[in-house]
Amino acid sequence: MQLVLSHFVFSELVNTVMRTRDGLETGVKLFGTVLGDCDVSASRAFVVLAIVGPGQNATHQPAHYAGDAGYASEIFAALGSVMPSIKWLGELHVHPRGMTWLSAGDRRTVADILTGSDDTVHPTEFIAGVMQRDSGTVTIYPYHFARECLKGELMPVRLVEQNAPLIHQARLRAIEKGINNDRSSICPQPSGSRTAEGETFIHRRLRQWRQRLGAYGRTLWHRQADTH
């Protein structure tokens, strides 16, 4: 079992982390697909196709981070409009230097995500990880959790080229027509938390995402059609 990112996505992740001042926590949400036999753990690859940063209304503190859930949910919906089978794989957040493990609070949050019963996304498995700033780059320590095993298992990280066969296979899996999931909200958004400026920022970002995704989706469909 491994967490796979292209060098392009990893660069986006590093840039996102570096936009937050050193000493404050920040994070990203991971979206992609899972490849391999679900009954053979060693063969499975959790392939990240997109990340979403903190958002306008995120909280950044020295020992606490909370992302803008409303922003992430809207991006998730935009991704799903072009890649119907894309999944919320998990999230990573920065910890103070030297703390490469998940806190007790992190583990409680993962348990709530996996076993909750409210009207938001509750996947059967989830990746929660720690990021450490490291001389201009980032080191990732991801842990895989499942409803049947809430202990968490440390995963290796693999970086590949953007045009690697594994990335191409994950993209094709993501654009497959799947069962529409009405519960596209990642978690409830507190009422009254957005400002008018925040709404303008989010709408602008969503338009940019949809334009990029529309072109991306059309390219994938054309490539797939050309192979038949």
C-alpha cells in the first residue's frame, strides 16, 4: 500500500504549505482514486490527482489547523462534475518540527470521519498524515485508516512523473461513470462564517477550477476514444 503523487501535484503541495508562515499549521485535502486489488494490501496505490489548500476561512495557529470546509466541498463537487469517480482520499497537515506522528485529537477526527452518521462524506478508508517543513520542501508521513482498523498504518510515499502509466490509469478510473453521491459536502460549514470577500474569492477560484477541469476532461475522453 502506498501514497502516490506526481511531481507536479507534489510541487503544488509544497507551494501551498510555503504560503503559510513558518510556525503556523496548515494543510491540504487529497483527491484521487485507488488502484489495485482491495484484498491485497501490498498492491494498492492511493493516487492523488488533485489537492485543495486551506481556503479563505481556514484557521492557522501554532498548534491547530482547520481548513475551510465549505471551500473544499465546492471544489470536490467541481472535480466530481468532470471526474465522477474521484474520491476524497484524505488530508495532510503541518505539525511542529519533530512531531511526525498524529495527535490524539487527529485520531479522534479520523474516527469521526470514518464512523460518523451525519449527512456528509464518510469514506470506508481515509489517509491522515503529517507534513514537516524541510529546507524549502516538505516531508510527508501518511497513515492509512479503515473503519475496521482505526489504529492506522504508516504508508510509504512514491513520487512519479506526471505522464507515468500509474497516473494515466488513475485518471481513467476517475472519469469512469460511477454512482452519483449526493453527499458531496466534506463536513458542515458553520453558518455565517463567510464574508462577502470570501464568497468572491471562492467563486473566482471555482470558475478557474471548472475551466481547467472542463478542458482536462475533454482531453481525457478524446485520448480514450483514440485508443479504441
